[in-house]
Amino acid sequence: MVPSSELRLGAQHISPQDLLCKVYRWSDLPLSGRLKTLSHCQSFGAGDGAKVCCNPYHYSRLCGPESPPPPYSLSRSDEHKPLDSNLSYTEPVPPLTSNPPHPTPRDYTDTGTSIGSSTSSGHRSHWCSVAYWEQRTRVGRLYPAYEPSLNIFYDLPQGTGLCLGQLHANAYHSRREDPGSHSTAGLHGHPRHGSGGSSSSSSSSSSGVQQIRSKIGHGIVLSREPDGVWLYNRSNHPVFVHSPTLDPPRARVLSVKRVMPGFSLKVFDYEHSSWMAQHGVKPECQEGPWDPHSVRISFAKGWGPCYSRQFITSCPCWLEVLLNNHR
């Protein structure tokens, strides 16, 4: 923590955190670049105080506009004009209803995440559940998040939270112990047998999936904040995100946002979601059953009209974040 007064560099004025972020993390950071304090920093949410944190790794860069501008006009800006009106995301997505699983000794769970807060009835409340997928196969159990911030990474030790590598190993051992299980889960379906979604050998062992697994690394941080759900990319490769609140109203094509390493993006906007619910707004690109409280995240590979992969189920490694309706 240092005094929040600006420093002078020649004729320019710069804040301490901007200067150190420019020196130690992003040499291309403009003086007017917008930074966001990460939720694990003690100065997060402190407002305008006499002191400010100057640790450059407690900040991220903002990725594009924070949210669609109110009052969420039905007009579409040039940024969202379709490249090809014949291409749209049309795969039906029925909503998932599931109780959070009870951790077993083999499950990797963070004690800080698993304790969580309690509701008035004494039950733990989770603000989201995360499903990990490899192409069309769900791997392992749903992972409930109780604390406001959740780290999602691949290899141990990269912090505490959801370790996808351990989740994958648990699912593999479950299949070994129950060789009679050969079912696979649908896009939102549950495995018919066993605790984790069983996968075909060709899917789990493909070189493409293995290559993307190696790129997940430190992964991402999901944080529930007063204005919405934020994603911070702390890996060395981009991630791609879609959620209902990232689409402009009446969108004709899917809006998949790329989040580069070191950047943050508000992936779900509570105000926008409430506005959509009140006005019955559903993007035209979404056909069939539609879950207005889900976020999809793909590691390293994008999908949608701008990519060869039209559906996220073609992406090697991806996440489905199922948000509770309450904040």
C-alpha cells in the first residue's frame, strides 16, 4: 500500500499502480489504460482511499466494454454485425438441474471453497456450479462454488480451487473401477452410470484435447462481484467466453468474446440479465431451450460464426458455469 497521489514522469502524470504494471507486466499499457483490482487484493472495493495497492499482479487489464450500455438499446452496433448471416448457434441447450455433489476423499476441494456460507436453513449456498467438458463429454462431477472467488486450473499446485487435472484423474479412476459403464452425457445430460461423465477413448486421448490441456496452466479466476460475474485470465493463452448478457439484444449471431492473458471481462451482468427477464428478451441466435443463467468458457480455441468450430462442443476443453438465479 502506497500513497495514492500521482507520480510525475516528465510532462505526464501516472498513478503508482499504472507505473508498476507498465514496468513489470505490460510495457504496451497506455497511460490512459484502465486497470481492474483483482478480488483477492485487500484494496478491492475500498474505493478512493488515501493509499492504494501497487502490486502489479493484483491488477488486470479490462477487456473491451464492461457491459452493454444502458438502457440496452435494441439497435446493434457495427462491432456485432454478423460476418455471415447463415451461420448461427443453433444447438438446443436444455437447462441443467442438479444438486451439488458431496465431496469424496478423492475429490480435490479447497477447504476455503467447501466451507462457504450458510443459508437461514443451515444449508450451504453456492452461487454457481462448474462443469468441465472435453468436446461432447463431461468429465467428472459438477463443482459447486461457495466463496465469491474461484480459481480454475489444470495442474497441482496452482493454488486452491477447482483442479481440472484432478477432476480428470478422478473420472478416469471411476471408469476403471466400473468397467461396465460406457454411457456418455449429452450437452447438459447426466451420466447414466458412475460419478463422472464417462468418455470415449478417442475423445479423451485425442492429441488435440491433450494439447489444449497443456495450455490451461494457471487457468482462470471467476469472481462474483456486486455488478456481476467477472473472469480473469491468468493463463498464458486466450480464453473464449459466451453468456446471454454478452449478446446484444435480439442478436442474430453468437457473440463470443476473446479474453487475452492478464485481462478481465465481466462475463455476466446482473442488471442486463434482469432487464432481459423483465422484457422477455431472448437472442434470436438461440434456438430451442435456452438457459439465461449460464456462461460458457473455452480454453485456447474459439467457436461461433468467426471460427471453423460452430459449436462449443467441438472445442477440446471448455467449462459450463451454471449460475444460481440469486446473486
